[in-house]
Amino acid sequence: MRIKVITDSSCDLPDDLIEKHDIEILPLDIILNGKKAELSSKEVIELMNIGNDVKTSQVTPVRFQQAYEKALQEYDGVLSVHLSSKLSGTYQNALVIAKKFGEKVKVIDSKSTSAALGALVLEACEISKTSELGESAKKLRELSEKLETIFGIKVVDNLIRGGRAAPIVGKLMNLLNAKPILRGIDGEIKLHKVTLGFKRVLKEIVSFVNSQPILGRKIVVAHVEAEKEVEYIKSHTQNDVISCEAGPVITVHGGYGLVLVGFIREN
């Protein structure tokens, strides 16, 4: 059975792996000052730094309709794996359209995003080579319960814009050089710990990662202009590291200096 894997642009993976596995990525819209725009991660940072309003919008039902129709002309089934339903309406849009295609399209709520979504999408590609569509979907839903996301943010301004930190809290954090460490828990972003300085953030992230039993000893690291920080993680873990620049969708919410690690627990 030939199965097509589709995800959305909140998924962060290197281009070569996306091409290798023929993964289709449906774009969330980037909204610049109220209008749709095509922006790179670098452009997102530059525009936000000078006060522009940059937001994201869910993948539309029309895009799902088009993608599923096209995929099923060549494939027997579709695995559609998306960011957490608690973070976006993208999953719900996919679910509504998938019903039109009966058992040929299975939609998976990753309960995560970015690097962790990338880790799950890679598993989808491998599982679908040897399993039927229904069995593949079942396995992926089980794995979504074992996804882990942990990340550090250098600049808290985006947290304030997104309503995840009050302005006064953000000012205090900047003044004290306090940096939040966040985790994805049950499909939502939760505060894991606050520490002083970003070096300690990296140490905490590495400590957390190294304490976990990781499926295939493989982690995905997404970042925004933080190559040195990624190298630190690579040099302080025995796990295989797949790294990439975060896409513009994640950059809008994480901002400059974001370092995000995602993986699947073994149990």
C-alpha cells in the first residue's frame, strides 16, 4: 500500500529529509499587518524587530481538499500529521475534509509542533512503509502520547505578544536576565523552569534530554539563528541529532535565539 505523508509548516525538518521522504508540507499563512505575506524566518525577525505585527493563521480547508485529491491520484492512502489541536485549528480543518475521503485519509493530532512534530512525521514515513493505513495511524496516535518537546527562549517579547506572559513579567525577566524553559505537555505549552542566563537554559535542556529513554536515540533540534547553541547540544548528548533552522511559523512565536528539542520517548 502506497501511503503519502502530509504535514503542515509548523513542522521543522531539514530540507534533505523532506525531499528524501517526499513529505508534503501545507503552509500556515503568515499574516503581516493584517495581510498574507510570504516571509523567511530572517524576514520575520527583522520585521518584528521594527514593530510590525506578524501572526500566523491555520491551514485552510481548501488547501487540505486540494492536497488530498492530488495525493490520492497517485497514492492509496494519506497520513496527515499536524500540530496540536490545542494550538491551532489546522487539525480540525484537516479532520473535516478527511471525512469526505472515507478511510483513505487518516488525520493525526501530534499534540505538539516544530521539532517534535518533525520527529513524529519521520516515524510516519518509516511506519507507512511496512504497515497498512489504519495500522499506521494507530501506531502514530500511540507515539503522539510519547512525544516530548522542551525549548528555551532568549527574548520574551514574542511570549508577551502571544499572551503567554504579561508585560510586567516580561520586563522583569529581561531586567534580571531570566530565561524561561518551556515544555509541550498534553498538547499545550507549559512553563518548565525559569533560570538565569541562556547557558543555564541549554544545560537544563541537555540534562532533561539525557535523562530520557529516547526512541532510536534520535532527537530533532530546531532553532532560530542559534547555531552555536545547537552545537553545544550536539556535543553534550550521545543521541543522534537532526538539526535545522525553524521555519517562519515557529519563528513568529519563538523569536530570535529559540532552541527547541523534540523526540519520542521509548516508553
